[in-house]
Amino acid sequence: MFVFIFFWCVAFFSPLILRNTPFSMSLNRSNYIGFYWLYSVNIFVLLGVVLFYFNGLNATHSFYLTEESISHASYWAVYQVIVFFVFLKALFIFAGYLRRTYGRTHIYHDSAISGGLFLLSCNTIALLAIFFIFYLFGGKNAFFQSFIFGQDLLSARLANSNLSLPSIFLSYLRFLVTLGVVLLAAYWKSINNLYRSAHIVILIFGATFLGSKAPILQSLLLFFLSYLTFNKVKPSKGLILIPAIALVLYFSLLFILSLQYESFDLYAFFEGRVIYGQVHGFYEQFSLHLRDASYIFHAIPFANLFLDYPVYNRDLMSWTWGMNVASNEIGVMNSLFGGEALAIGGYYLLFISPFIVAASYFLLYQLLYKLFIFFAKDPFISSVLSASYILFDIYITADISGFLFFKYHVMHLIFFVPFFVVFILVNQFRRF
């Protein structure tokens, strides 16, 4: 027990090792973005891990868990967190990124401001185009359907997830919403009230469209943390705002839950969906031992256009909470990146999985930084944009398939194609 507690404490503080990297957290430098990683890793991962370890089979409702598998999985979860953060820091040190771009202030010149506003405008246009495409295929804003027309929120959400659209459109919508929130925070003082209001309405519509609760709450938190960071708000003021932010998030969650449930227990929801929910699948996998090498096809970009293959997180859900649910209503179950690694390559892939994921995060940051600075022309803004987006949209509790063969990287290159097309067209128009 002492050994586990020691390593769990190391894992608890491991996000702090990212000091002086783009993902660092520092009140002295008014860098608030990095605190999200400290919060999310400890609440969504490590809190559930320690409760599973000490409560065992009494922790929560389980399907295949045993006392032995719980202990086994707990040590592996702690190992993954520690190695992930240590190796990510090592990569930044090796690449000489410490203090290179992060910690600077804005470069206030016309090209930087116009470039950022161009990116913000392109993002808004892309969001409107995505809304149009969704409606062409029968999609509807899930929260509006529930709040205005009284439709059950879960059924409206499933209707959107079962559209005949390729899944990349769902990912693109989430990308645009997250990016739009950070851009709005970055250039809040550079746009007028009408422009701000229009962006707020469009982003709220986008965050609520698919019907998930997380994008709404995360968008609110992301905006507050980004605004404080971009504007270098002093810790004395930033800390005062934290209770206000917490209240906004709390009442937003209550409102969202009231749309889905006639009555609910907030503590039970938080325990089941947040504390245990993000790691429950990881523990079930160590007892269930799903193994299928064909899960790896889900990690190959565009493989779904040519192959029909099983998807690990859906199979895991079908063996647990989805056993008595229709196939078209089965969702996915989170299991950290190690769960799918174990299913694809056994303990060998499980062992190296935190190295793979850390390297993928590092390369994705570099890619996004290069893309953002092309438009924004500001190292500070580009660095915060890249780090903020990764923290809030690329989850550490996600499966390893997005990290193995640069699937996330290819996907984001595709996401930026419309921005470059508009950029080229605008430049051509200016020449004439």
C-alpha cells in the first residue's frame, strides 16, 4: 500500500513538471491554462484510481472486476501518468523549447492583429458551413430540440451521432468550437461589441449542437482561463474570479442535467460520470482482456473508407453498459490510452504507450504552433492557442488510436485546409 501511495503522489504532482513549457502553470507569469491539466488529470484520472484501489469492488457498479485486476490496473494507471509527463518534459528539454516562445507578451502590430482576426473570421465562416452541412443531413441542435421542443436530450444526441456523415465532420465541429473559444478570448479587446455578440451566439450554438455536456462546460472554462492568460491578469484578480467561474459552471451543469433528467442526484452523477467514469473502462479491460489486433486499423487515417473493422471503445461499451442496448444506441467507453494499447498489442504496447502518447502530444504542439503562427504572426498567441486547444480537445483519457500513426496530426492538417484556401483566395483578390 505504501508503494502505491508514494507513486500516486508522484503522479498527482507530475503535471507540475511541465514548468517552463507551453503547458506550464504559473501564477507569477499569469499562465492559467496549465492549471486545467493539473485539474483534469487529478479529477478525471487519479481520483478515480485511488478510490478504486482502496474501495475495490465496492467502488462502483462493475461487470468483470476482481480485487486482483483492480490492484493491477491501479499501478499501470499511475505508471502511465508519471511516464507521460516525464517524457513530455524530456522532449521539450531535448528540443530546446524551454523559454523559447512561452511567457512572452503580445506583439501588437497590425499584421499580428489582422492575421488573428482573419483566423477568427475564417473559423466563424467554417462553423456556419458545418451547421449547414449538418442540417442538410438531418442534424439538429440537440439542446435546442430539448429546451424548445421538449425532445429527450439523449435521443436528440443519438440522432446526431447516427447521421450518415463521416465522423470527421463531428471532429471538425469540436475543433472549430474549441478554436473559436480561444480565438475569441485572445482578440476580445480587438473587436467591437456586435462582433463579440455574434461570435458568442455562434459558439454557443456549436457547443450545444451535438448534445454532449462536456463541450459546453469546457468551453466556458476554456474561455475564462484563456482570457486570464492572454491578458496577463494578475494572480490577485485571477484567484478572485475562480469562485465566480465555479458558480457559472455549477449552475450551467444543473441546467444541462435538468434537460436530460426529471430528477437527478448531482453527487451520484459526478461520482459515476466524472470520478469513476473516465477510468472505469480501463479497469474493466484488465479483467475482460479484449484482444484483437484489428483494432489497430482504427488508428490508420482514412482506413474506415476502405475497411470495415471493429472499434475498441465501442466493443468495450457493448460488453459492459451496452449489453442490453440496441447496436445503434451504443456509445463508447473511456479507458485511458492504455486500455486500447493492451487490446491491440498486449503488455508490450501498454508499456510503451505513455512514450507514444507524449511524443504525439509534443509533435502535435509543434504542428499547431507552426500553423497558428502562419496566420497570427504572434509567438505568444500561437503558443497559447496550440497548448489550449490540445489541453481541451485532445484528452488524456482518450484511446491510443489517435496517437499511434499520427491520426490526430493528419486530421488537423485537413482541418486547416479551408483556412489556407480562404487565405489564398483573399490574397489573389487583393492583387486584382
